[in-house]
Amino acid sequence: MDNAEKMDRVCNYLRMIERTRLLKNTTEELEELVGFSIGSGNGLARKGGKSLFIKDAIFRELAHLVKQQTELDLQEVLDVYIGADRIYERIGNVANADLFCKHLIWYYYADEEATDDIAHIIKKTEAKQLPILILMLLKLLPRPSAKGGDVKDISNDYRELFNWLSETVNKNIITQKLPLLIQTEEEVCRDSSIMCRIHLISIANQILNAYGSISTRERINISNKELQENLIYPPVEGIWAEDDSSTVFWQFKELTNGYNLYRYQLDSNRNTLNFSKFFIRFFNWENDVMAYVIHPLAIRYLVTGKAIPNNLIAYLDCHIQTDNSKQIESISFSPQSQDGKWFTLSKLKHSTNEKFFQDLLDNERIEKTDNHAADAYEFTIDIAAITSEYIYIYKDDVSYYKVPKSLNNLLNEVGFDSNAGVLSIKNTANRQISTYIAFDDFNLFYDISTSEMMTEYQIEIVDIITA
């Protein structure tokens, strides 16, 4: 590319930035950012005269600011914007832009069949163009050549986008609402100064990708494998306290796939220990640690395939403080969104009263009362064998559940490192125990509580494993 071509490209980028009000909502705000007037006949692309160096320096500085604020590559955004505009031109007038956009999202991010209205453009459209194309179709972004002037009401644009995303990405996911959508709405409410069109592009991209990671069981499996690579098991087993003077203490118990985290509270008048059992996993995440905690009430939603209320799962930023010998001194927790504030724990440290609390746990005369006894469950991860057609899961020491892979294509992905086994939970209707064959990584749960249910799924109890 010679200098003339480079000059044309940079000037085109600068004109786009100015015309679309991409970085700032008004000309006045953009002038304040760059430090010079860009009024009529004196736009960004004219600065520096014939100097490619000056024009490129302006663009590179703007790109640096965008990277800091949104982690987006400004040049890539503009190139994608230009490509999306070509697709927009081909689409022409759409009778129902709202539904058209949803069909695009469900096709690209949830693997649904292409509907007739989008069939003519999907082979010409790249997934990376979708966020900008959607925003253009919803009239939340102008075309690159537009000269519509300042953004009239950026707050309303955000409201429209969030409302549309709520109708689109909360479909067929494991929780009632996409957690990142909730977090982003809260972030914008906290700091309205971040609102601008390139931020709209950034959050649309992030939210659609987050939706695409959990929109189907197949995609959940891929996401779980990626998470598994970052799963960590810090040495946290033992007894912890928020305050050594309190009668409340906590205990981590390591499992194959994470930890049970018990919160105990001593009731000395009744000589009981009341407890709640949570499930928690830790991950390395962006140079720090994050965790998610599942409330015991979530289990019934999970096994019955109902969307879990968001306030039963807490996504937490964690900070693990160690001493000079790398022993953990404390763990701090901070919820990533308001929905996680039900998990009120903020900081744990090793209890100085560990022996006293352990004696309480060991004392059989002290009754241990589960605050969520009606939802108590046990999940035993125990795969015995995997053959070409069946998965064998231990029932007991001498027999196995023989599970046909034909139940779901995803079962062909099960390996010995998969979180699969037997889950038992109390049935509140008849006070019996409901038993499930559980493939947690795939969100697959098969109720085998009766012989009729086992027959329906063609699951058998055998005492011999056959190839």
C-alpha cells in the first residue's frame, strides 16, 4: 500500500469517526477530546494538511483511547462497520426489523435453522459483522456515510438495546436472565459517562458472545471445557470465620468438581448447629480469581430443566491473600452484580477457634439442622466404564447403571474427566428420594426414580460391564 492509499484510508477512518459520532455523542465533546475545533469545513480528516504522519498520529491516539476504554481495536471496528454496511445495503427494507434481527442472532449464536427472511444474506455475512449490523438495523447506529449530526438521546438508545437483548438472549438459557446482561445494565447505571456508540458496539458484542457460549447444550459443553482449563483448587479445606467473636463459621470440603461450602451457626439455647450447604468453584480469571456459588434452592430448577432464578447463583470476584510462605491468610469476595448480593460473605480468614468449632462438628449430641433440608441432595461423580454404545456409572460396589449414548448425541463426548454420576434429591411431593443419572457438564439429568422411568430411558442395572 503506497502513501496515497494509506492517506485515503486514514482520512476515511477519521471521517467515519466524526460522521457517526462513534466515540463522542456530540461535535463539542469530540472537540474537547482532541483539543481543536472540527467545525464546518475543518473536520478531523483535514487536520495536518497533506501530512500522513499527523493524520495517522491522530487516528492512532484515538485508537489507543478506544482500546483503553473498550478493549476494541478501532481500525478493526471501522473495517467491520464498512463490511456490515455493504450487507445492510443488500438487505434493503425489512418489514419487521426486530424479528429479522432476532432470527439472525438465533441462527448465528444459537444454531437454529435459518428462517426464510434471512436465508438470502447468511452466506454473505460474517459473524463478526453481526453486532454492528444488528445495531444498524435497529436504528441505533447510523450508516458510515451518514451526516445526521449529534446523538439525540444516547440513554434511550441504551434502553432500546437492553430491552431488545432481554427479549433475545434470555431464551432457552440455564438462568432466567443472561448474567452479563444484568452486569452491563448495572455498569451503565453506575456510570452514564461511558455511554457512546462504540461502547454500544462493545457491549452488544460481549453480550451476544456470552449468549452464544450457553445458548445450547453443545455450546455449554464447549464453554465448560474452556472453564475447566482455568478451574483451580486452592488449599482452602478447613474452618474459616468472618469474625472470631461470632458463633458463625464456614467449612470448605473439596469435591471432584469443586467444593461444598458450609455455613454453620451455633444455637446454644437449643444445642444445635444450623447449616446451609452451598456449592462453589474457583477459576483463574484475568490475572485474578473469580468464583461462582450456587444456592441449594437451585438444584430443583437444574434437574427439571427450568431456568434458574439469577439470585440463586452468585458470580464473585475473589482475592486470595497469602503470607510469605504462600499459605492462604484470607479470601475476599465481591459480587459482580446485584443479583449476587444474597451471598453476603465478604471476607474469610482462618479461624483462631478452629478446634472449638471442629469439636462442635464432631459432637454427636449436638444436632446438625439443614436450613434447606427439603432441597438436600448428594451428587456422586463415579463413571465405571465407557464403551462405544454405553456409559456405565457405579450404582454400588457390585452393580452399575448402564446408560445408552443414544439418549443424546452429547453423551458421545463424555469422558472419564466428565462430571457424571448419580444425583439424589428429596422429592417434596411424596417425601421419597428422587434419583437422577446426571451429566452436569451437558446439563442433562435423567430421572430414574422408578422402574418405569428407567425403562423409558432404556437405562438398566447390570452387574457386568460388556464391551
